[in-house]
Amino acid sequence: MSGDPLVRVEGLYKRYPGVLAVNGASFDIPPGEIVGLVGKNGAGKSTVIKILAGAVAPDDGEIRVDGQLVTVPDPRHAQALGFAFMHQELEQIPLMTVAENVMLGSKMPRRMGALVNWSTMYEQAQEVLKDLDPSIDPRALIDHLSIAQKRVIMIARALLARARLVVLDEPTTSITDEEIKHLHGICRQIKQRGGSVLYVSHRLEEILSLTDRVVVMRDGEVELTALTADTDRSRLITAITGKSSGATASERRRARNVGGRPDGPEILRADKLESADVRDVSFDLRAGEILGIGGLVGAGRTELVKLIYGADPRIGGEVFVDGKAVDTSTPPKALQAGIVLLPEDRRYEGMVLDFNLRENVTLASLPGFCRAHSPFPSKSRERSAARDMVERLSIRTSSVEQPVRFLSGGNQQKVVLGKWLQRGAKVFIFDEPTAGIDVEAKEEIYRLVEDLASQGKGIIFISSEFSEMVAVCNRVIVMQEGRLVGELDGDEATELAIVELCYGHRELTAA
Amino acid sequence: MAETVTAHEQTDGADQAAHESARAARNARRQEFLAKYGVLIALVVSIVVFSALKPHVFPTVSNLQAIVEQFSPLAIIAFGLTVVLVMGDFDLSVAGMIGLSSAVVVSLMSVNHLGFLLAILIGILVGMAGGAVSGGLVAFAGASSFIITLAMGQVYNGLEYQITNQETIFSGIPKAYANIATGSFLGLSNQFFIMLFVLLVLYLLLEQSTIGRYMYALGGNQEAARLSGIRVRELRTAGFMIIGVCSVIAGVLISSQNDSQSPNSGAPFFLPAFAAVFLGSAVLRPGKFNVLGTLVGAFFLEVISTGLTELSLSTSVILIVQGVILAGAVLLSRIGRKAA
């Protein structure tokens, strides 16, 4: 078995109704290596992973482990083969403790045959977590952890189950740079213990710095497999997109000619907003302005915009649109006032997965498709609006009647965007609009945001990738622990300045 | 091996891929067909079997008339249940509401000597009020619909007994009231036309109106629906009021048909109504609750129970067969979910 890769996939092939997801993909994962898997949304990465996980049956192709042909009919088999998965959507049981979640999938320590031995369980969990993130208390409830910590829990679970291959699907979306570094350290630990990692990411920097080997997929096919040392950013981009590109955030900012605040009238003002997670936040937004909100995960950015949109209960403060106080205590009222929110989690907050593309796009503007005084929307009008949206946002789909379940992540995000564009508003709030989206789609979303601003809309843009905020926003305000801690206008808004504000205040209070 | 650029697999690879794709597509089509038409095929098969076994009894006009008359109240309850199930809620209080509302209506006529139209109107108000209470507790107070409607069903039962003393009411029911269910038009029972009317209203509501779209949306993803500006709590409450009214209509038809009100008259309808909705979710739009499917489901159940009764089988056998059919339907609708 020497010389055999840990995992070899050969000629994987999978078709969904209307979409050829994977078209003859082959690649190797050698033991003790970190293999990066990159490609645009819809390139077939997620499907390959689902096949390895036993969640999806391939129409054709082989999987070999240590040279032996295997089949993975269900997730139990994947586990028995030593595969562990951290999917984009975290699968954890919220009301259980850290230790219970870590131990899921491995044998619980027993006492008197049938009872769970809790103290041993906490010890074992502690043992694994010690190396990964000693700050996590095994007795804490999963609900109280940050996203990054939850991901660490998933990895701990994999390690404890003695996984030989850990698959991480976009582990660094919506977590901070520091947490990313920590996660990379964990990946290297797995490698040192002889395990392999399959690492899926859209961030080419981390692929280049972390992995030993890269596999690039495009349109369901493996476009390139190479040793990371033999490749570079521009070659990867060429393989991913089929075109060459690559500019840094500040170059992009200059190229786009993003200046400081525009001179437009005030379109939105928040005055002393307060909720359980937001403390006394006031700011204003001008027509045509793109305002970034920076901060670490958990700083209260999502909570702030949900508060403005009426999705979370408010304790105090007021919201003004066009200078007039408006009631935004519920989402329908906020919509009435001209505010829309593209939520952070498209799968659980943005889309109806059972609906097709048309039904999702028209969901927030359905009465507009009814003929006068009729309660019945016209499907043909809906269809033509949905077709326009598919064209405008270059959504990749076989038809507007395609269930969104079968679209890739980036295309799903565009559908949610399309829903709000169809509805229209004065103020658009985008919460992590580019999370888990490929390079090309990101550019399209930036362009769209800038278009809206040039039409005189007010834009609030939240992103954990500060470089894109720098590239897109006129002004950035920074939050920490529910409060506003700073404001960076125009060219003051650099990545470094944002990071300093995110951490700065905390150091001050600690000193 | 510095790097291997996999050139697009040449011709034979492409051929094989095309072949594979054709096979996969055929498989998917077969599954989809089975999911969509499985229940309809089973319905046709059972009609053929019953007709062959009882050629002089089953395939007759009078038998069809009987089936149509008997399945109407069942279908009406099942339509109402479809609405709440679409939104991901349960209503276990239907049997209780059928009993309570028919007790209210019948005793208003028999004891209080109200006209039958006024009595029915009050009955419908009772159904709406009950639905509003369940809906309010579930949608606004956030209680589980399972528990709340189970409890409400108990309350309805108690109220019914309070009104009737658990006795059957025969006397003082106007002729006009009995005529509602027993009368006929164009050779078909009035009940059938009332059922069609309810079907039409709920079909337009669920399948064609904005409200129906919102209901399906919130059943699919409640948080996404809420953040899209849909009034989730109001719609869920409305769903409970709709099933409340449907239960009242069924209660009126049942007591009118019997020309009396007997205790617990809703109980026999409870399970078949759920069965009809789940059977229906395996028809036409696989994996989705829909009223046209529910119609087929209710009809199918009635055909089976009539057919089995005419074969002189015992109630116990009929119950077992019905249970097996329900389990089979749920399996079929799972295939539908995979294929869709």
C-alpha cells in the first residue's frame, strides 16, 4: 500500500436535474498533506465533498482509499473510512454542551454499562480541546460559542474520531483574521499527526500559504492539480476563471475611484439605538453613500442591522428615513419605510429552498405582480421579471422554474439579492453579501452595490473581509462589543486602520 | 510529478459521460413518474380489482353516488388540514371541533329554537374563535401546535359534553337542516357540491393567491419568510381559523346527514383526514401538501373502505389495510422528495 494516496477519486460524475454538477473529476489526496480545493461557485466542489461524505450518490466514478475501491453509500460509511467533515452549515446540537458535541460520533465513556460517564467525558473533551483552543470550556453550551469556536469543535470531533481525512468546507468565512491564523495552526497540527486535510476556500491567499497541493475545479471538471509551491495567485485565478486578473484592494479602490462621502442628502439616520446586543449606536447615511460596518464577529454588526430592520426587538432609539422618524419595529414596517436587509445566512434567512427561482425572486414584491384589484399574481409577469433578474445578475440556472435547492451557493446569494432588487428600496443593507462566493461573483456583487449607490440609494455594507470593505465603501464605521468605536472616512479607511480600531479599544480598556 | 493538467478527457470519456447521463436521466424520470402518479395508479388498480370482485355492486352509479356523498365531509376536513400542514403546523383538535360545533348548532335549533341558518352561522363563529385561540397560542405565544391543539381538542370535547350531557339529540331539528346533507342536485349529493366549493376556495387561496404563496414560503422557511416582510404570525393564525371553519362545515354535514347529534361524531374522521393529506402529498406535486392531491387522497381512502366493506371484510381488516396504505403513501412521497 506504500505510494498509494490516502484517497483517490477517479472519474466522478454527477448530474442533478438540469445541472451537470461534476463531470469526470479525478484527483488524489496523499497522506499527511493539506490539499486545497478551489473553484467558482457551481464548479462542483461541494458536490464532490457530498459524494465523499456519502450524502450524495455519484452517477459514476470510483473512490479508492489506500488503493482499495470503496463505496460511500451513507455518512456512517464515510465515518468508518476515517473521513470527517466540517460543512459550510454547521451541524451541531445547540442545547448540548461542548463536550457532548465533541463526543458525538465517537464512543461516549460509559459507567455501569449504560450510563454516560460525564466526568470522563469532560476530561476527554478537554484533552482534545487543550491543543486546539484552550479557551473553550467543555461544559459551556454550544450556543454561547463564536462561529470560529464552533468550527474548532467540529475539528475536535474529527480528531477524537481518529479521522484520517478532515474535510473543511470554507472554514474561514465570517471569522476574523486572528481566528483564521488559529485555524490554520490546527490544520498543520492535523498534518503533523499524519492526517490529511481537504481544504475548500475562496481565499487564494490562504490556499497559497497553507496547502501542499491545489486542485482547481471549473464547470464540474478538474482544471488543474499542482503542488502549491509550483503555482501562484495569477495561475490559480486563470485556472479558476479561465481569465487572468488580480488586483489588490487599494488598487481596486483607486480603479473604481471610490472617494470619501458623497454630497447627497441624508437618507437614513440611526439615533441612540439600543437592544440586548447594541449599545447607544448613532450614525447617518447619505444618498449615494456606501457605508461599511467593520468589527470582529460578535461585535454587534449583524445585531445592529437586524435592529434597524425590525427583525430583533428594540429597547430604545429611533430610525429616520429622509429626515422623518419611521416605525421600523417589524420587517414589514421597515420595508414600508424603504429599508431592506440581505441577511447574513442566506440558507436559513434568505431563501425558501423548496421554492423555485421565480418564487424566491418575487417573494417580497408579490402584490406588484397582481393585476389591479386581483389577489392572484400573474405567473407570466413573474416569469419575465425573474428572467430579467437572471440576466441582470448573470445567475447560472437552467430555467427560472429551477428549484433554488439545486443552485450553487453564489447563485443562491444572487437569487436573494434579486428578491430585494425586485422589491426596490431607499436603503439597502447587505450583511456579508460575498461570504462563500467566488472571485467573479464577488466582483459582480461589488458592481451591483456601486450601481445602486450611483442611483442615489443608501448602502450599508458589512463584511468580515476588510479588504473588500476598503475597496467598496466611502466610509467605514467600526463596532466593538455593541458600541461604535470609530469612523474612517475616505482614504483613511485602510485594512490596517480598521483592524486597529477593531482591537484598539479592547487593549486600551485592558491596560 | 510537478503537476498534471488533466486535459478534458478525450472522446471515449465524453461518450461514456453521455451514456451515463442518459441513464441517470432515465432513472430520475422513472422515479418522478412513480412519485407523481403512484397514488393515482394505485387508485385505478383498486377500482379495477373491486369491480372485478363485485361486478354487480362496485362499478355502479349508486355506489359512486354513495362514495361521493360519504367522502365529502372527510375531504373538507382534509382540505383545512392541508392549509395548516403547508405552514408546518398540526391541528389535532379537528375531531373535537367537529363534535363541539355540531353540538352547538344542533342544540341551538333543538333547545333554543333558532333558525338553521343562524345556528350554522354561530357554529362557524365558534370554529373561527377556536382557531383564533389555537393560532394565537401557537403563532404569537410560540407554543407547539402539537400540544396546544391536543389540549384544545380536550377542551372542545369537554364543552361538547357540557352542552349535550353526552346524549344524542334527535328532536327539534328542522327538516331544512337535514336536507342540507341529504338533498341532491343533478343526481349528486349536496355534500359533494359543498365540498367542491370549499375545494375551489382553498385551491385559489393556496395555489393562486399571494397569501397562499406566503403560506408555502413560511412552511418552507419561516425565518426567511419573516425577513421577507411576510406576516408570519397572522398567517399561521389564519390557518388555524380556516381548519376551524372546515371542521364546522364537516360537523354540520355529519349531523345533518344523521339528522341528529351524537357524542364524539368527529372521532372517526380524524385519522383518515390526516391520511388523505399525506396521501395527497404524494400526488401531482410530490413532496408538497396540496389540496388537489388531498382530494385524490380522500377519494382513494373512501374507495378502499367502501370496496373492502362490500367485500364483507371486517372492520379490523379495513383498519389494517388503511394503515398499510398510509405508510405506503408516506414512502411514495419520500421518493417524490428525492426526485423533485
